[in-house]
Amino acid sequence: MKITVADNSGVCFGVRRAFSLLEEAVENAKKSGMKVFMLGPLIHNPRVIADYKEKGVDVIDIDSITENSCVVIRSHGITKDERAKLDRFSSITLVDTTCPYVQRIHQLVEKRSAEGFAVLIMGDREHSEVRGITSKITGDFFVIHPSEFDSKNGELSEFINTHDKIFAVAQTTSRPANYDFLLKKVRKTVGTMQRHRFIAAETICTATLKRQDSAGELAKKVGSMVVIGGRNSSNTSKLFQVVSEKNKNSFWVESPDDFTISDIEILKNSESVGITAGASTPDEQIDEMKSFLGSLNG
């Protein structure tokens, strides 16, 4: 069996930065005796979060924060209200690991909504990243997920028709094809409206684009494809969508333990297997998968 890891797999710049900041916080806490907490999971990788829990770093919500503690803001960012609550504390240490790409969207929607633009967001309204984005908007906004393009078409049209100025952004982990489809849909509608202003920002993470492209290319060349990442990870979900469209023998797992007996049989019978991993998957988990697949050769 030939095992190939796709280019641009695994931890992205934003997550690597978050890890570094968290590790620094843990080291500083050891010296000061201060307890470190994550305000929501730092990243969407249950195995990594469990590892940090063993190091004494617990995940808490905004209402559980106490004075004299170190609070690490997750890489997906937080809402405006959550930030306001944090600012009321006088003796907590804040470590903000919000991804710079996410921070940029916060700044964009805050600026454009203040200028009178209604904001159109493509993404998962329940995702922490999107909740943070919408909290920065002062006017009207509309959130739509690609799975809702048909079911919410009427609501989208109404939103477009009732606003003269619209600004569009996409969740950083979105699939470019989906965002392009939405923008074409909007432009087709506003093209018939006089004095209508529509601006779309490029907000999909470049690391996401590269990861999806390289994984899709590899999936076409191998017998089976393995995607590693948390089941609660948005970018891993999109990655699996890309891969599974190119290769019917695609598997999404958090660890080798997730494979079924039938999965393993398919892998054993594959002359080549490709591996890719979501942005929250550390190198050790990719190496673990390589070793496991290599053991199937015997």
C-alpha cells in the first residue's frame, strides 16, 4: 500500500498560533499558580481538548469565569457581549487566540454595517465563528447555509429586495464553489435593481482553499482517502465533502479507532491511500494515522 499525505494538510497558521499562545499561558500559569481556562473549546478537535484537560486546562462558559484566572479566548472568536462581560473583570489575564482571518471579518462587518450596509453571511448560524461575526453588526443581517439555498431562496430574495446596500462575507471555512454560487445569485437579482450597491468580500481562509484543492486532487489519484479531524469541525466537514465527491472510498475519522471492520477491509484492498486532515489536526495525529495504515500492509 502506498500512503500519501496531501499537501497543506493539518494545522493551519491560525491554529498553530492558538496552540503557541495557549502553551505560553500554561507555562506562565505554572509560575504564578493561576488557573487557565478555555472560553469555549480552543479548536474543534475533541482529542486535543481532552489532552489539555489532562494538563489542567478546562473548558468553561462565560458565566463560569472567576477573578484571578487566565482565560483563553478560542480561535473562532467570541461575541461582542461576551467580550463586554470579560472586560468587567479586574483581575483576569486574557489570552486572545482569535484567528486573524476571523478578526478581519469582524472588522469588515462592523465597518460596513456602520456605513448602512445590510450584511449577508454564508455560514452556519450556530457556529461560534458566525455568532461572533453577527454580534459585530449594528444593522440588518441574513445568515444562510449552502444547504438552505433552495429552502430559503424566498427569504434571501426578500432580504435583497428590501435593502439598497448589501455587503457579503463567508465563514472562513466555507467551500469557494458555494460562495461563488451565492454571489452569482445575488448579483443576478441586484442587476435588475436601480441604485443598488452590492459588495462582496473575499473572506475564505487561504489555508482552507489550499487544503481543499490539494485534498481533492489527491482523492482522484488514490484507491481510498482518509480525512482526519473532529466531528464538530466545520473545515473538516467541508474537506470531507470535497474528498468524498472525488473518491467513493473516503473515510472521516478522529483516530484509527473509528474505522469499522469493513472500512479496514477496503483500506487493506487499496493499492494506495491518501491522507488529509482538518486545520485543527496536529502533526502527531497525522503521523499516528500513517503508522496505522502502514501496519495494515502486514
